[in-house]
Amino acid sequence: MNKKELMIGNAAVARGLYEAGVEVISSYPGTPSTEITEFAATYDDIYCEWAPNEKVAMETAFGASLRGVRAACAMKHVGLNVAADPLFTLSYTGVTGGLVVCVADDPGMHSSQNEQDSRHYAIAAKVPMLEPADSAECKAFAKAAFEISEQFDTPCLLRMCTRIAHAQSVVELEDRVIPEKKPYEKNPQKFIMAPANAIRRHPFVEERMQKLTALAETTPLNRLEEGGTEIGIIATGSCYQYCKEVFGDSVTILKLGMVNPLPVQKIRDLAAKVQKLYVVEELDGVIESHCKNIGVEVIGKEMFTPLGEYSQKSIAAAFGLPEKETVTADTAVPMRPPVMCSGCPHRGLFYVLAKNKLTVLGDIGCYTLGSAAPLCALDSTLCMGASISGLHGYNKAAGDETADKTVCVIGDSTFMHSGMTGLANVAYNGSKSTVIILDNSITGMTGHQQNPTTGYNIKGDPATKIDLESLCHALGINRVRVVDPYDLEATEKAVKEELAADEASVIISRRPCVLLKYVKPKKPVTVNKDKCRSCKRCMKLGCPSIHMDTDGKAGIDKTLCVGCGVCEQLCPFDAIESGE
Amino acid sequence: METRGIVICGVGGQGSLLASKLLGRVLVNEGYDIKVSEVHGMSQRGGSVITYVRYGDKVYSPVVQSGEAEFIISFERIEAARYAHLLKKGGVIITNTQRIDPMPVITGAATYPEDILDELTAKGVQVEAMDALALAEEAGSAKAVNIVLMGQLAKHFHIDYEKWIEAIGQTVKPQFVEMNQKAFALGYHFGE
């Protein structure tokens, strides 16, 4: 018997990639997709890398496929926006070695800036998409995706969602089988997508969609589970599990594992069999629209919301089924939102920005947490890289009048992802923008991935370290300086001077993430209760280690405090004392 | 058997993933079908985190629903109350008594509900509260709070003590097995 293991969906996808004989994986981290590549990197037989962004990752996977091996990339839903450009034309070129693009949606926005439904990309790019419903399917579908990719000469999307990606269930392990490497043959008609060739490839794409639709009618990926005929349900992924939880075998369910293209006859047959047909799908009514387009009457978004995550509870409620008895306390439990960690290097910088009442265009990363009370230090967060380009536009709109009271903040990894081009624009088109790079020497929010500025690769081996100062100079910025955000006075001086400068500038706020293993915490600070006058100045930092004790004086949580000393600098009465 | 649910909750960074790993291992060893739903990403930064564990003959949803959990294992006092609605009638809350102020309490926008567990007890909920941090420190590491609480769970649970001890050996790194087994024993025997 094969070995069985409890695995999260993402680890199971990685296992599937391994068993499918994948040789190259290039990805950019993003919750809830990150662990696919992290687990894949634990297999020595696969070449894995963190690319600077998703577009680079997909193009790298394309190159590996062109060379004749199986290749993959993984990203979160918004990452596919970045990689959409290669995807749409990869649909035309097709592949040599199989090419699978794993994309993870985040219904409920556990860790995302929007709730977009990546199935629209499969439709728009005219490529197949599979969607697993548990870890065993994550592994099986990753392998099936390669078969489809090679058989139909197409990249194949594998759609995950948070509840599948981060849920553990049992997976049976099998051996790795590497398909024979295909020899490289020059084929300009297929791979040079200049108009003359692309015009010839477009009919191929349309024919391929028809063939894939025929596959959707017969593939075991789409499974009819016959039960009662009063209610029929079409569901995919996590929604299938919720429906089974509610109805068991009492209804007939068409469980779709292939979500693009969708079957036609299979759905018509089901509709003929049941009295009422429901489509249960999170986010947009994609399957519902398809059913309506083929003349099948279904109940969908009029009954199930396009917002957030579903559960067995929400589905039972939609069908008017009774809820279980519960007990709750009458007293309200205060919210516990995520916060910047004790000793987070971003905190000192944000304190300085808030103190000077600056307008701050933000970006994607841990530092988005700087928007929360009490710092409230951010004015906008849009997408990866938008802080720099946004600041440039903001300053241009006011003829640079705003340039002395507006900055942007962007992390080291996000800067490498898509901040560089924005900075080139600042230099080239000459705004007097002040850009702050929050260099904490790691990709933080997604759980500590290396990036081109850290000096290490995905395996933790030494790698070329891109020097941010030289890079900013090379991008045309003359004024580049480095500050330590633990030093409030120096940080404030740097911010004021660069805002006053008559040209664009970059401040690199440099201090490694406090959660990095090599960062050794100092002893916690202490409060001298005789000196504390309860002014609450230290509370303005929003540090989770500082609170007001029952005696009305400041108190320090010794289990959390790492002795960064930023609060010491703030106290006007020297009541906070270093633990060293 | 009908699918059963267990909830593990706390503050991001407290080690709930190891607790669910141990529980998952014990349940897999017993031959149950199981699903465990975790939280990664943004909510790990000091936010409220919850892990769902469901087991039975055949488990579909990875999410525990209101009124379904046999147990809520909480690493922090008010987190137990936050998810109390998930507990089924006759279910048990096992909680660490440690208080960690959430940011709205720190900024003064909200007050910490000191007596919220008493309120639940008054409503008939069985609450087993313990200073798991002190017991973990006694075992050798403040990080073993998770294993101390799992020890107390084992006392109320239908799987033998020895099987948990064995699963600890399969779950944690060799150099930490002894310390964690000690923490587990302290949690198991608490209140005796």
C-alpha cells in the first residue's frame, strides 16, 4: 500500500507536481498560494525559484516548457493579473513540455486586497482550468493538468481557493515519473507570435476549446453523483464539500473538476433529471451564466451571495434548513485585528510619518498594517507597486506643490516586484517625489521568502544580492540615503530633508524583520513607575507590548517585548528603561 | 459515526499549528478520516486565529460550524469566548488563562472583558481554565502552551494517553520530544 499523509492542499499540489515529473517551477509568493512552491522546493529533483514577480515566473515556466520539460508556476489571484500578458499569448503558442499555472483565489479576503474570481481568466484566455475539492484531488488534478496541457497543446490553469489550499486532508503518495524530454525544434509558426503567425494560431485556439468542451462531457474530472431527484446541484471545489455536508447522498450533484470549458450536454441531462437545479459557486456566477447561455434554467446568485466564503452553514441557511443550538456570551468580545509585531522596524518609520501628518501612499505587505489605529499612517493601498507610480501622479496633479508633504512606502520585495518601473517613471518624468523603501531584508507578510535583495535563494543558498542603493541611482535618482527606523531622530531628519529637496529622492529604511531567526531579541524594556506620568505618549506607537496597567501607568508585556527601544526615545520623562 | 469538530483558537504566533498537527496525527493513527483547516497569512500577525479539526468516517467540509464543536481549545482567555458559538450543547472549553490585550483594548477603544468565561459558565458551559503558560514554563519552555492544552484535551477525549505520547514522538523534533511529553503530562494531570 502506498504511504498516506495528512497534507494541506498546497503541499498536495506540490506533491502532484513532483509525481508528474515537473522539472522547473518559478513563482512569486502570495497568500494563499505560497506553500505550493515552498513544498516543491523541498524536493531536490525539482528546480524551484522565487522570481521577482508573477509575469517573470510564468515566462520562466514558458521557457522551460519550450525546452521540452514539464514546468509550473504558482501565484495568488491578483498575481495572475500581473502574469495575464504572457498567459493570453501562451494560449496561442501552446506548449512543448506540459505547462501548469496554479492560481489561488481568496474568497472572504483572508489575506488579499480584492475578491476577484480567476475563472474569468480561463474563459478570456481560452485555456482549460481544473479545480480540486480536497488535498487528494489537489495532487491528482495537478497531474491531470499536465496530461491535458500536453494532449491539447495548451497551458492549463489549476484553481485553488483558501479553504482548499490551507486545509489538510489525507493524500496517498505515489512515485515520481518523469516523461521523456522532448527535443527542442525551432518552430517559428508556433512560437513567434507576430501577426502573420498569430492569425494562424487563433483558429487553433478556437478548435482547441471545442475539443476541450468535448472532453468536459466525458472526463471523470466531472462526476455525477446520483441521489434524490427533487434537488439537483452543480458545484465545484469547496462548495461541493459544503453541499455534501448539508445533503449527503439525498440530492443529485454534478461535481465539476474541470471548470473551463464547461460541459453542455452533461448539464442539460442533469436538468432533465431533477425538479430544481441549483448552482452553488463562490464569488461570481460563472457556471450559472453558462447554464443560462445554453438555455438551462438554474437558481444561483439570486439565492447565494457573490460575497465572501460559503460554508455548510450558509448553504443550509439558504435552503431554509434549521440551525444548531448555540451559546454565546452577552458581553461583546473586542476585535483582535492583526498588528505590526513588537519590534517591527516599520513602526518607528510610520510613527515619524504620522507625527509629521504626511500623506502616505502605501503598497502591499506587512506595512499595510500601518493603516490601523493608533498610527493611521496610510492614505492608499491599491496593488503591488502602485505606491510609487501613484505618488508620482499625485504630485504631478498638483504641479509638485504636494511633494513636500507626501511620501510613499514600499517593501524591498514589492519594490523588486513592480516598484522599479514606477521609480524609473519618477526619474524620467521628473516629479519631486520622496519614495521610502522599507527594507526589512525579507518578503514578510507571506511568511519569509527570499527575494533578489536578500542575498539568498529559495533553498537558502547564497545568491546574487541586488544592491538597492546602486539600483535606485541607476534608475536615475540622485538622492538616495539609508536610515535605521529604530532611530527616530535620524529617521525624522532624513524624511524632512528629502521632502524639502528640490528633486526626487529615495530613503531606504533598513532594519531586518524582527521575526528573522538571525535577529536576536534584546531584553524587554521596563517602566520606572516613579517616573511614568501616564501621559500615554508611548501608546501612540501601537505596540502590542505596551499597555496601561491598572495603576494607570504604562506596562510592558515581557513575553512580547524584544527591546527595540523605540518607546524609550518617545518617553518625555525617561520612564522607559532599557533592559540591558 | 457522525463527523465531529474541534476548534483550536488563539492569537497569531502562539503555536496553534503544532497543536493541530498533533491532534491530526492522533486521529489519523486511529484510522479516522480527517480535515484540518488552518489560517496563514495576514491574520498570523497577532490577529485572532482559528484552526478547525473535523474527523469521522467520511469528512466533507473542513470548517466547523456553529453548535458543532465538541471542544474549543483556546490559547487566550477571550478567544475562547469569541468562538463560543461554535460549541455544541454539552461541549467543553479548555482555555489558557493568559490575557493578551488586543489593539482596540491597548488604544482604549474597547475594554477587556475580564469575566467573560464566568458568564459562559453561568450559561451552563463547561469551562476548564488553566494557567498553561506557567505549566509550559515548568516543563521547560513557554512555547509548550499548545502541548499543555492538548494534555488537558486528552483527559476529556476518548483516545488513550499512551497514543498521544507516541504521537508527540512522531510530531515534534527529536530534541524537543521529552520536554513536550512533560508539558503534555502536566496538562493532562492538571486539576487532579
